[in-house]
Amino acid sequence: MDQITLGDVTVTRVKEYFGSVEMTPAEFFPESPDGAWDEHRSWLAPDFLDPETNECVAAIQTWLLRSEGRTILVDTGVGNHKDRPYAAVWNRLDTDFLDNLAAAGVRPEDVDLVVNTHLHVDHVGWNTRLDGRTWVPTFPNATYLMPERDFDFWNPANDHKPLLGRGNQNVFEDSVAPVHAAGLAHLWDDSYRIDKNLRLDLAPGHTPGSSVLTLDSGGDRALFVGDLVHTALQLVEPATNSCFCEDPAQARATRHRLLGQAAEDNALVFPAHLGGQGGAEVVRDGAGFAIKEWAGFARIS
């Protein structure tokens, strides 16, 4: 079990996938400063960059939190058997995620809360599973916390034109709408207090409803920042966006603000997709930031 304790909260890393996302740094992070990937290659490879193929490497993982007697999942990955015609790397996966969750001591019916930091393809997939030919909630006893702004933005009925284009095709229909129809979704806005240790706040830019989960317990602090940070390079080059940020200017501003907060509070930063040791503590370094130390998880493989 890959687990650390922060105050009164245990945090367990549950893997779905680790490997190439079949995009080069120039494709995934077109705003990267010239030479940045080469400058930092000594520590970016191999956890965040495959030096042989020059492709970005990422983890698809769920953060399992146990707080005040409740079992909480932060983001639910890609899911199995999902048709993703415009996201080929995630198309019709068949992973051992539920077995990995069971190895952490959690059955689907044990989950009390599911937090979707935003509603992209690789954050909501295990919200549902196939029952025959029907998508049903994977966690039948859970309340699913979804940002209302993302729910509205990604709802096909509202006919928004996302930067992601068709990359999120089918996602709302098979991984969001069935949960809402089952009465398990709670749509929130601005902020939401989960318990004395955990709070959700909007952190828009990557998507309109992107959110951050703050853990503050017993003197320990952590920020679960979803996709505001996709790769470790963004910890030291925070002006760099991914190609999937709906509002690039807002994403940069939000990233700077949250990394500044983490540096001031000595908070660990846990992005959704960081391989390696999963997260890091950052410090201010001039106008930017530097990595002080990595989190306490074993390197993922």
C-alpha cells in the first residue's frame, strides 16, 4: 500500500495507468520556455519524460483519503471499456483499477464521497461501470461532488465550444449523466466544506469549474490541484500551460496563486497525473518556484 499520513488524514495512491501519453513536450506544453525540457531533463526523465521517445509520461491515479471516518476518492481516472474516439490513448481501456482499490482495502460500496476536480475524460471515468449495456454508478453509496460550472460547460445540451474540441466526446453521457440521473451528484460552486480537514474551492482556468482540494489537519497541509499542474516542469515554470487549458491566462494566474499559497503554507502539492513520488513541496525562487523535496510516496511504475 502506497500511503502517507497528514494530520488526521491518510492519503493512499491508487494507480490506474502509468506511461506515455503519446505526446511530445512541444505538443502537450507548447508554451514551454525554449530549452526548458532539456535544461531540467536530468530530473524530468524518466518519471515525467521518456528520454528515448521524447514523449511525456504521466500517471492516471486516484487519491484515496480517509478523513473523519469517511472514505473519499479524488478523481476517478479514465475507466474501462469507454469509447474515446478522439482520445485514442484512453480508448476502451481494460485496467486493474478496481483490484488496486481493493488492495488498498476499499470496495466500491465502501466509498462515501467522490470528488471530481473537473470533468475531463481522465478524471471521471470510474464514476461509472458497465452493467450489461448500461452505465451505472461504480460507487453506489457515494455522493459525487462535481463543480457546477463544469457540469454546465460539458453538458452537450448547452452547446459550448471547448478548446478541447471533441476530446471529451461521450464523457458526459457515459460518466457524468448516469450519476446525476441516479441522484448521487451534488453540484457545488465557489467553495464546499467536506469536513474539518478538507475543503473544495474553485480554481478555474484549466476548465471553468476546475477545483482544488485543500487538506489542513494537525499542522500538515496539502493541495490536490487536479490538472492545474500536469507535469513537474510546471512547478518550476509555472507560466507554462498545457494545450488543454480552456482559459490560458486564467490558468497561469491560478497556478501562480496556488503555488504561492503552497510555498507560504509549506503545503505538499499533489497534481492528478504526477508520476515519480506523486507530489512535491515547493519554495519561492525569485519570481518563480523551486522544488524543495518530493512527497513521501514510492516512485510509481
